[in-house]
Amino acid sequence: MRELTRCCAILVVVAAALWTPVGIQPPRAAAAGPGATATAVPAPAAMAPAQGLDPEEATEAYLATLDAETRARSKAYTEGGYWLGLIALAYGIAVAFFLLNTGLSHRMRDLAERLSKRKPLQTALYGVQYVLISTLLLLPLSVYSEFIREHRYGFSTQGLGGYISDRAITLLISIALLSVLLVVLYGVIRRAPRTWWIWGAGASLGFLAILTFISPVYLAPLFNRYRPLDEGPLKDRILAMARANGVPADEVYQYDASKRTTKISANVSGFLGTTRISLNDNLLERGTDEEIEAVMAHEIGHFAMRAASEYFVFFAVVLVAGFAFVRWGFDRALDRWGSGWSVRNVGDVAGLPLFLVLFSIYAAAITPVTNGFIRANEVEADLYGLNAARRPDGFSTIILKLGEYRKVDPGPLEEWLFYDHPSARNRIFMAMRWKAEQASGGID
């Protein structure tokens, strides 16, 4: 999920993980397109009988099956992504200060005030202007990162027309969602000028909960066509596994991601009657039955262990701390530069660019913390999936396919800083250790 435009995402960048379906984000395969046949990565030594298996040797055997070209492309793509993230942060900050220093932000507010005397409507009108202008200013970087770069590495299958269509849909969604969020947030600020940072964090978390609820049914279908998975043994096994683990769904959906990307993905998303089991057509094309079952077991694990509840609690704390930082930084910045920006106080919507700058800096600073929490959650889902599907080799081969777009063996510091999922090496080792331990316990 996917996602709102960058201008909306900056505000909720940390908590956005609550809306995006949690789970494996397997590869954007450079070597195989939507018509590729279902193949598993061969690793004969690793696929030896479980009895007497050495997990470290088996892990090395799997990693050795990745060819040098794939590793080099993956390394370049991954490390380039680190720099791109830093550039995006700097670019976003530059855009925000452009809006403030040129007076464009306060002129947008003044226009909204001339068009309506009602504060909520003024806020919404500013939000519409902000989305349109910031989207335009951020467009060069967006086009490069989302379209040009993805094509350069062979991960995108989308033509320019399709990309423009997606951007237009995302723009409309962002206008609607950000306008509503701003009305609620600035209403809270005006009504609770001293404790707004606590209530604002709560309102933002509630907003994201609503997005989690409506996304599978109302937002995701705007970008992809969903249809029931064809009847057959695979669907029966997925549903049986879901029912055995408490997932309230009686259907499995597939969606046409291949029109946009070569990325393999699946999720169990939603709650309160909107729970949906979904997998994309790339996974069906590229994955073996064992690999698909392993992926779906991982996704079911997130749901069965109530990962969404853990995320809400964790990110509620993160949001409160973030809003507290914004309050501290906003007051100090306003004392120094507020008159030049014509921003009256924190409740003035013209100060939104400053609000987003501060929150984005905070989010970037605590990235290792949030990544560590997500990684721990992913490890739990990996172990749950191994026990539910009992497919350690299928799990390992699908994880290897992530190596087509993410370095399989980063250094410890690199993984701690940048990875929100465990590295391929660590995940495969976990699977091989599970396989060996099951055999030593007399379970095959």
C-alpha cells in the first residue's frame, strides 16, 4: 500500500507502516517479467535431507546460487536507495522553506481566508493548495525515483501513460485525505493550544486506523483489479491455513501488479470485517506452490499474532514523541523567523511546511528505532510462517528472490540503520536452523 503522496506521507511517515499492509515485500525481479515461469532458485546442498543439516553451510549454499550480476545490481540499487532517501529528505526540506521564505505559504492561507470565513473550510482550502503546489515542486524527484530509476534497474513494467494515471489518482486521494486530516489536526490545535501535541497525535493515529479499515476495500482497488484466485489445491491450502490460524476470510484474491512492476507481494490486510487475503500475479507467475505457501503463512502470521495492535501501541508512542518534538521546535523557529514568514502561531495553517520539516527530521532521526521494531515483528512472522506452512526451503528460495532488489548480506551496522526486514542471510539461516531442529526433534 500502497501510499499517499509525499506531502501527506511526511506528516505520517512513521505511522504510515500501520496502513501499509505489513509483510514480506519480495523482489522487483530485474531478470523476469510478468510472463516468467514459476521457478525456484536451485540450492542442492541446502535442500539435502534435514537430518544432520548444518544451518550455516545450508545458508551459504543458498546464497551462492545468486550470480554476480544479480548481486551487483542489487547492491547498486540498495545503496543508491540510501542516498536517494537522504536527497528526498533534503529536497522536501528545501521545498518547505521555499514555501515559507517566499511568502507563498501565507499567501495560500490568505487566499483561503478570503474565500471563506469558516476556519475548517479555510484549512481544507489551504490543504488543497498545498497538495497541488508541493506535488508540482516535488515532481522531478518523484518521477526520477518512481519511474526513471525503476525502469533503469528493470523493475518497472509501467508505461508513461500508466504512471501519469496513477499519479493523478494518488493526487486526488491525497487532496481528500490531507484536507480532512488538516481540518481535524488544526481544529485540535485551536481547541487545546497547550496540549495539542498529545491530542494531535491521537487524532493522527485514529485517522490512520480509519485508513487501515478502508484501504483494502476502497483504496487498493483504485490502482489494481482484484479477483478471486482460481479454484484449485493452492487456494484450498491457503484458505485451510488461514482458517486454522484464525483469519476471518473465506476468499483469496489476486491482483494485477504486473501492469506496474515485477515486484512480488502479498498481504493479509484490514480489520473489522474488511480483512482480505491478497497476492499479486507476479507471485503466482514466479513462485512455486511451496514458495507461495511460505509467503502466505508469513502474512497470516502477522494477522494471527495481532501485529496491527502492536504497531498501533508502538507508533502511538512514536507519534506522541514526534508531536512533542514538533511543538518544541516550532515555538523556537517561530520566535526567530515567524515574523518573516507571516506565520502567526502553531495553529496557523501557513506554518504547515515548518510542521512537516520538523516531523520529517524527527522521523529520519529515529529510523533505526522504528526499523528495529519492524524487524523484530518480521522475525516473529517468519517463525510463525515456518511453523504454519512447514516450508523452510520454499521460504528460503522466495527470500533469495528478494536479493534481486535488496542486498542479501549487509553489514550489521547497515542492517541496523536501513533494513526494516531482516537480511536474506539472517532469514535463510533462521529457516535452515528451523529445518535442522525439527529433524533433530524427530519431526519431519
